[in-house]
Amino acid sequence: RLEFTEASRTIIVQVVAEELGLPLDRIRIEVWDTDAVPFDSGVAGSWAARVNTGAVHEAAAAAKKELLHFTAQRLEWPEESLVLQGDTITSDSLNESIAWHDITPNESVGARATHMAGMGELSHVTSYCVQVAEVEVDTDTGEVKLLNLTTAHDVGRIINPIGHQGQINGGVVAGLGYALMEEMRVEDGRVTNLSLGDYKLPTIRDLPPLTTVLVDAGHGVGPYNIKAIGEGPTTPVAPAIANAIFNATGVRLRELPFTSEKLYRALHNTAG
């Protein structure tokens, strides 16, 4: 059973292409209606790649095995000598090859080698993240500028480097938002922010230079040694900025977001 986002879809296609030796544009995903599968609580956080790659790998390997078995029986080739690479099945011992669709009878065109796979209990492998924030503080106004942010992660095998880096960048932006800007004001149980003008979301102009450090952990989960990258980039942003503010001013802020008003009051010991 798989969980789909566009990033997950890309990784799924990559795994099938890798296991069957096919180009990416030959892989098509058919999404089932949720009524056709048992209830599942979902992948929650940082589970999508871990669950999907394992299930897809198992299904692709089983389908490949079924196809090679069919070929061995049909052509009377020794099954243990068969290798599938894309559209071609080769017998190493006989030094012969054939396109697998050529041995499909005309009346069976469209026949499928199918297999259903799922992932059960997965070991809990921790993903570590360390971040360093550099800030500039205007002590007259309490304004905080994030000058630089370095985020370091221990990683397993990265299936999709562009998506992986995108996850890191997006996580950092989300962390920056709740650390310095996004403040939902509630009075008597009612949200008093009138619009997004009163609830500042980070934009590209708010981002400092971002530096990413990837450290190969040498281990992970599943056939590709996956490690999670979902929440890791987001969680430490606010603590890193809080520590940087403390290092710069000696003031320890303990309430998010770290607005200019809160820091000004803390610096000047005034009541809120």
C-alpha cells in the first residue's frame, strides 16, 4: 500500500525503472480508489519514501521473477540463467536473448505479471540533524535578521537528490516562518488576525544563504537504506535561532515566534 505525493510518485517510478531496467517514461502508475483498499492511518511523518520504496521493490522483484519463470517454461530455458533487462530476457548459459513481449501469445496481448506487496513493521532508524544560525539583532528595535543558516543531516541512500534537497529547503523555510514571523493571535477563543497581511509568511526575500551538509550514515531502512528527511530540516530552526539570539544579546526568548516586540521588551525589561 502506497502513499502518494508528486515526490513519492517520482521515487516509485525510479525504483520500478531501476529494478526492471526500463526508462522512466515507460512506467505508469495506476492509483486505486481508497474504497478498494483496507483502511490505513497513513504514513504520518517521514515514512513515505521508507514505506513506498520497500513495497515497490518487493512488488517489482516478484513480478520480474514471475516473468522469468513464464519465459523459462515457455522456451524451456534454464530459469536460473535468465536475466531481465528492460524488454530483453537473456539466458547466460545459452547465450540467447529474446524480447519478452515476443513470447506472449497474440490472444494474450495485454497479459500481466502482477504482484501485490506491502510493508509491515519497519525498524525505527533515527535521522539526526544539526543546524547553525547566524543572526544580527538591532537592540534599539528588537529586529532580528537571519544572516546565514547551515543545516547538516545524516543520510542513507538518496533516491532523488533534487527532491531530497527540496525537502530540506522547504523544511527550513517552514521553520523560519514559525521561528520569526507566523503568529496566530487568539482572543477569547477567536483568531484576531484579519488576513495574511497580519500573519506573515516567509517569502524568498526573507531567506538567508542556506548551506546544506549531507553526511552518509552508511545505514538505513529497506532495500535502499533510506533515512527520513521529512521533519528533520524544520524542527531545529527555531532552537538554533533562539540560541543565536541568546548568544548575541544574552536574552533567552521562550515563546514563538521571536518577534521584534518580544525581543524589544525582553531587552529593555518592559511589560508586554
